[in-house]
Amino acid sequence: MIKRILVLIIICCVACVEHKSNENSAAEKEAVKIPTYNFEEFEKNLPTDQEKTYVINFWATWCAPCVEELPHFLKLNNKEDVKVILVSLDMPKMKETQLVPFVKKRNINAKVVLLDDPRSNVWIPKVDENWDGAIPATLIYNSKNRKFYPRKFDTYQDLLGEVENFKNEI
């Protein structure tokens, strides 16, 4: 009788552990969903909340300066009145093998999207008419203004200062 009870307890424990493991796997997969957009779809999905300033960073996992400045954007994303959107320019075929694991490994909490639009000569000038397409590059906008930065932000203070200056401009 005791053997049967022990076997039953062990079966219940294994089932609970397996159920918890499946829940974690589903949660992890949910946490790294990255939508893929062409530029028109991306543009339509840009937020326009009157109370926020938006910081859109164009980057890629293979771009060393982009990866170096990424922590500054993640820290900035914690501010209440600022929303960061990280626009990956990685190759679409690299999404599952490189981009998703990169985002997961670094616990990126900002919104990440993959821009898959080979018509760069059409959409790059829409971001900024003087942009040559080099990354990293950042667009800051709100309901009243927009400003483009075709450079790397070396420190969090550098990025925060630009955002604060932008918000104070009328």
C-alpha cells in the first residue's frame, strides 16, 4: 500500500513539474514575439499618444555600435513619458536564429519590430531626407515635433539629454 502511495506522489510531482515547465516555455515564447513589417505597415502602427515622446532606434544585432548603445535605450524605456521602439534591420531570415535569441538573452523590455522592406531608397527618405541609411540612427518624435539623429549615443546621459531637450522645444 505504501509503495502505491509513493508511486502516486511521484507521478503527481512529475506531472506538476512538467506542467510548470510547459507554462514557462509558453511564457518565454510569448515574451519574444517580434512582428515583421514593411515600412507602410510600420508607419501605420506608430503610436501617437499626445502625452508621450517616442524614441525609434534603427539598429541590428550585427552592428557593434548599435549593440553598445542598446542599454541606454532600454534604460530610457523605463521613463513614464517616453516609449522606445527598437526597429531591427536584421535580415528577415535571421529573425528566429539571431534576433529572437538576442532579444531573449538580453531581456529586452522595449518593443522590438523587424523592418523587412527592400525598398530602402523609398522608405529611408521618409524617415529623414538626409539619412544615408547608416545605423545606428534614432528618430525622436511627439505630437508636435520630430528630430533625427544619424549617430550613436555614447552614454545614457547623452541620450537622455537629447530627449529632454527635444521635449522642451516648442
